[in-house]
Amino acid sequence: MQAPTNLTKLYYSISEVSEMFQVANSLIRYWESEFKVLRPTKNARGERKYTKKDIEIIAQIYTLLKERGFTIEGANKELMLQKQSSKEKKLDTPKIENTDGTEHAEQIVERLTTLRSRLLQIKNQIQKMG
């Protein structure tokens, strides 16, 4: 299932999201407990507020579980692989510069975080070999 494309609001309630996917609110809450990538913000009253990004993640989870028949564990692994692949692609994309020629701080932090992750993977592989 594709994430709905006509999202105009900044935040959606759990009821609105469950209606989009025609599933129970409890299933969305269950997915939050099983998938670390799904962490909507909560307001002062503890009500979940889903962003467009959260809804895209729910669409991916829905597709993996309901349409492709993945287990929770398998879907988690697939999402992590997709996330890693996405990070690697971002390293290869050209940087966006401010008007003064400096790179955006967010992009720098993201690139360094991804680089750190890759270096730790290499380190772990070397330690396993030695």
C-alpha cells in the first residue's frame, strides 16, 4: 500500500491514521511497540501525533506485513535494510550549500553519523576476523 498522497496537515491522530489504513487503533499501537522506526510524537496529554514521515513508515509496515506476508521480525529486518540503503545513497548525493558556501549543519551531522555507522561495521568485521 502506498502512503496516502493527499496529506495536508502537519499532524494526524491515531484515529485518522487507522482510518487511512483501515486497521484498528490497537494495531497501530502494537506496531509502535514492535518497530523502533515508528515513534510518533505525543502531545502534553499523551496523544499520539503522526507526521507524514510516520504515515509513510506505517505504509511500509502495512505493505510488508499485510500484502507481502512478512513476519514482524522479517519486516523489521527489511526496514533496517531499507534505512541503511537510504543512508548510503545520501552519502553519494551532492551537498546543499548555504548562500555563503557552507554546508547545512543538519546534513553534516547526518553524513558524520552515517560514516560513523559504516566505520563501526568495518571495525566489528575486523574484530571478528582477528
